[in-house]
Amino acid sequence: MNRLIATCAYLVVPFVAAFSVNLGLVTSTRAASEYSVLAQGNAQELYNRGVTRAGGGDYAGAIQDFTQALSLNPNFADAYVSRGEARVALEDYQAAVADFDLALRLEPNNADAYEGRAEARAGLGDPRGALEDYEQALRLNPNNAGLYVGRGQARAALGDNRAAIQDFEQALSRNPNDAEAYAARGAARLALGDSQGAAQDFDRALGINPNLAEAISGRAQARIGLNDAPGAVADLEQALGRNPNDVDLLVARGNLRVESGEYTGALQDFEQALRLEPNNADAYVGRGNARLGLDQLQEAEADFSEALRIEPNNADAYAGRGEARTNLGNLAGAIADFTEAIRLDPNNADAYEGRSEARGMQGDQAGAAEDLQRATSLRGQRP
């Protein structure tokens, strides 16, 4: 009897132990599953709060929420997309590209991720990369008017303004009230020398959105092409009367003043713009051009260099610094700058003309003649 009890006890102990182990595994698995569900729920709440913050302009706070959501759910593709969009809004383009890359690794057909990465690449001065991403986004979402505008802007940045106009027309066929599309088409027409068509497009854009800065400054440029300098000045003065701290408008008026030879007034516009937005590369380029007009060569060179620190692929900054260096006697540096400007913008007639002058001063008459011929040819292509 005692032996039987002992035997039964011997058999029961491992059974109980095994049951306890299995029960522990079940409990552990269930707890892990419940934690995962809870984490995903908390991640969604954090994501929703981040979206609300971004909608209110609090991009830094939104990024914090998206980051916390991703710490709970690292496979949350929408959180990567939204964090990337917030970073684009803060002009942190490199970090934004990394976020969109991660989103696309999780969801290779995420059209929003392609669109966001296109915007970030455009911000980094990579229009070809932006064009590739817009192509992918349009493959996935072919009726999105905004994607046609983006692709058109990328094509315009690459110098293909005629194809860009076709894209803007595709956008307008889908959304006839898209002020940005009219303004972009106006800019492309202006680049092709069609000042009249450009002015009409800018008029349409401003009829939809009277405060669209790029349309106001664009119409001012179109009016210059139509020999309507007073109209151009009136456009910018009117716009700045509404918003005296609009950096884009200050830069546009400064550029207009440079073209008119009003270098001191231009300098004031660019300095005001830089007080408001210290990392505005266009304002540094403009101030550099104003200083060239005032014969402040070393200061101009410094402005163009600062613009290139902010935007390393700014062709206008290279061309401007090339001119400053030519006048300072640094011919080798000038030629290097003009060459880089031409690499970035092969249709930059001013860069070819500047390099022609520097090469002539260096004794390279054949190279100078070749560059001058190219500059003349490019200008002759404009209607």
C-alpha cells in the first residue's frame, strides 16, 4: 500500500510540474499578446495626437508623439510617413527622407510616402530624385492633382518647362481652382519667355488666392518682361502692405530692385528678410548680388558662400560667387564656381558668360569664345 502511494506520488509530481510549466507558458503568451494589443492601442492614440498637433502647426510636438508611437509599434508605417511630413515642414529634409524610406520598406506601395519623399528630395536640391518619386506616386494615385503639380515643379527644376506645363494642365483639368498650379504654370511660361501667358496665369492664381506670394512675385517678374516696371513694383508694394514680414515678398522686391539698379534699397530688403529668416539661401544670394552692384566684393563672396552652406546645390549662388571671385582676381576659383553652376543648371547663360570672362582674363581665348557662344545661343533660344 505504502509502495503504491509512493509510486502514485512519483507519477503525480512531474505531471503537476509539467502542468505548471504549460500553464506558465500559456499565461506568459497571453500576457505578451495583451501587451502587444495595449501597445498598439497606445501607439494609435499617440499617433492621433501627433496628427492633431501637426494640423495645428506644432510640428516639434507632433514629431515627439510619432516617435513615441513608433517606440511602441516599430511597424507603424503611417507614423513614419507623418513624422516625415512634419520634418519636411521643419525643413529637416534628410531626416524626412529616412522616415519615408522606412515607411516604404514596410509598405512598398504607399503613395503618401513617395509623395513625401519627393518633397523632401526637392528640398534637398535633388529634382531628379523628386521626379522619380512623383512618378511612383502617380502610378499608385493617377488622379491626384497635387502630384501633377509636384512632378511639374520637378521637371521645371530640371529645365523641362514644356513638360512641366503639361503636368500643370493635368492638375488643372482635375482641380480648376488650384491656385498653386496656375502659379507654377505661370513660372514655367515665364522661364520660356512667355511673359503675357505667365501674367495671365498669375492673374488667375491671385483671383483664387489673393495672398499667394509666389503668384504676386511671379506677376511682378512677368510685368518686368512686359516693360511694366511700375506694375511690378505696385504688385510687391501692395502685397508687402498686407504682410510686411513676408520673406518671399521681401526677397522678390529685393531682386527687382537689383535688376533696376537700386542696390541700397535691395540691400535693405534682403537684410530685413534675413532678420526674419536667418537661413534663407535666396536672401543671401540676393544680398550678394546687391553687394556686387555696390562693389562690396568680399562681402558679396561671403554671402554667396553662406547661401551654399545652406543649399549646397544652389546654382545661382555658385554663379554669383564666381562673379565676385572674378572681380577679386581669383580666376581659378571663379572658373570652378561657374563650372559647378553649369553642372547644376546647364542652361544658365549667365554662368557661361561669367566663365567666358574669367577664361579670357586667364588667357584661354578659345575656351572664352566657346563659352560666350554657348551663352549667346542659350539667350537666343528664348522667344
